[in-house]
Amino acid sequence: MPQFKCVCGNVFSLITIPNQQESRLIRNAEFEHIAERFMGSCDDTNVIFEALSDVANSVTECPECKRLHVCTSKRGAAPRYTVYAPEQEAKGLPD
Ligand SMILES: [Zn+2]
């Protein structure tokens, strides 16, 4: 995916891998399962990367509006995104 178009209209490049716009979102339970499965028993980073990619959602942040586009489709399927926009400065939240 060399270019990404945000819902705000901004188009930006994702050619550089890794880049500053893409992240991964993984549930703690999945992270712990993979850590327990591979730590100390697997040196093949490709195997670990594949396992993480199967359960982690790709998250792309627009550098202009800071919206987060969370890819909710399975690997290999057409990408489908849920988009989250930043709230105004939050006040009154607990520390
Ligand atoms: Zn945007």
C-alpha cells in the first residue's frame, strides 16, 4: 500500500517500511499468548512476525488530522477500516 487516503482528504506515502504513520494494535491476551509461545524457543523473526500479523490490527495515523484508521479485516482480505478522530482536549479525566 504505497499511498493512503485519509477521510480528511490527505494522501500520504507509506512506501518506507517501517514508517511513522503505521502501528500495530494487539490485545494483551494475544500478546501474552505469543510471547509465551515463542520466547526462548524461536529465533526466527519471520515466524514471530507472521504470528503477530495474524492477530494484530494495522493502525494508520493521518499526519494532518491525527485520525486513526484501524484495519479490521483479516490478512489477505480487502482492507476495511474503522476511523477514530481525536477528541478535543479532555478535561476532568482521572489521572
Ligand atoms: Zn486526515
